[in-house]
Amino acid sequence: MGWNVCSMSNIRRSGEFVVPGERIGVIEEFIPNFGTYVENGVIYSRNAGYLLIDSAARKVSVYPAAKGLSFPKIGSIVVGYVVNIQGSTAFIRIIKIGKKDLSGFLTGALHVSDIDVKYTKEILNAIKVGDLIRAKVISDTNRIFHLTTKGENLGVILALCSKCGGTLMLKNRRSKQLYCGECGNSETRKIASDYGSGNM
């Protein structure tokens, strides 16, 4: 019997430590991603590490455990998922610092004024919950990592359609226009120069 999203979230939470071969879900509920494998429709952890449940994209990943917890520094380039937006600030779950996968989960804050060199009136016109972004740390006061996506190679590197959940593809780089191949919906984001390339 498969776990549904609600029951799984009660049992499994992002940041939970798992070991190789540990059951983490079923393919009817989630898409297996980095650090997982599937047998008979069941998703298992491929390595010892930390679980990331991306509810928006319906994906589960396991990021390898490393010795000690790394922290980004001012100037560090980080990659993470937008997990919440409150008012004019987006909150990012940081999963990568430079080329190094994190052994834990840290949160960054991205204010609307730090999204683009051009004025951004509405944060939801540039970034949405579930987006995977690349950003730079501009402050780490009180262990709150303030981020910016100002820069050609910074911004959203993968986005999902807010209507159907399909992957958004690049329609026009200059206008930052994206479209969904599943339902035809068009959306805008503050995209990185290599949007959709798969580079993290």
C-alpha cells in the first residue's frame, strides 16, 4: 500500500537522515530524483544522506552526508529551492554551496529588491515557490543568509508551471518568457543565463 503525500510528510521530513536501501516513498506519489533508486515501484535511498522532499515538484532526493556542516560565506554561490514567499521576501532551502552538496539544510532569504538590477514590482513575477535558483550570499548576519540574484548567471535555473506542474521551457531569453509544453501556459521569471541547461 503506497503512502500518500500527507501520511508520508508525517513520517518523512526534509532534512531527515536516511541510510542506503531505506524506503522513502513510492512512484505513485513522488518522482525519484538524485540519490535514489526504484525497485517494484518503491523508492529507496541510494546512499547515506539527507532527504529532500520537494512537494511542489513531487520529487524526492537524497543528498550525501559530508563530514561537518558547511556554511556559505559572503560571496558564496548557492543553489536552492524556493520553499515559501511571504510579502516581499522569498525563502530558499539551500542544497548546494558552490560545487559542494550540503550535509544539512540551510535557509536563505531573497528580498524583492535583490532579485534583479531592474526594478521588480511584484516578487511573483520573478520567482515562485518550487523554483530552483542560483544566488549569491550578500550577508550572513545572525546566520541568516541574505541572497541576491542580480547577475547574468544568477536567478531561476529550473521552474515549474504554476497551473499544471510541468517543466517550463525557455521561449524568449530577452523577455525572460517561459512556456509550459504540457498546457501552453506562459510565465515570467528572473532567469539565469543558463536556464534549463541542467547546470547547478
